[in-house]
Amino acid sequence: MKRRGSKGGRPSRLTLGVALALVDAIRGGLSLEGAARAAGIGPTTLGRWLREGRAGDPRYRPLVEGLRQARRSDLDRCLERLRSD
């Protein structure tokens, strides 16, 4: 019997460790697909998490923001390198 309020199903693979691995990979210049593989998840899974987070799902919203900031910091580093040359 299912407990009241329980969604059931398999637990999410999104853990703090996976989220941090994704952010580090993006900061390191990997694509979303490469970051997903480096974090041990499939690119399709990451795409679903991002889509759901952008749609407002509170489970995935922090991941969307974290990856957005990681991409921005990577872009800032690239621009700094170009300006210094």
C-alpha cells in the first residue's frame, strides 16, 4: 500500500554530487552532453531535468540556475583570455 503523499517510483538520480559534477563539467568547457556523461547520467535525463526546471519544477530549478551561472562564468573566462591577447 502506498503512503499518502508518496509519488512512488524510482528515486531521482539528481543528487548534490551529480549537480556539482555537472556544474564543474560545464565550467570546464564541456557541452551539456559531455557534462551529463561526465556526471554519470544520460544526456536525455539531463535534458528532461532542464526542461522540467525551466517549466518551474522546484526539484530541478536550482540545477537550471547553477548550470546557467556555470556557463556564464566559462564565457567570462573566455572573454578575459581574448582581451588579454
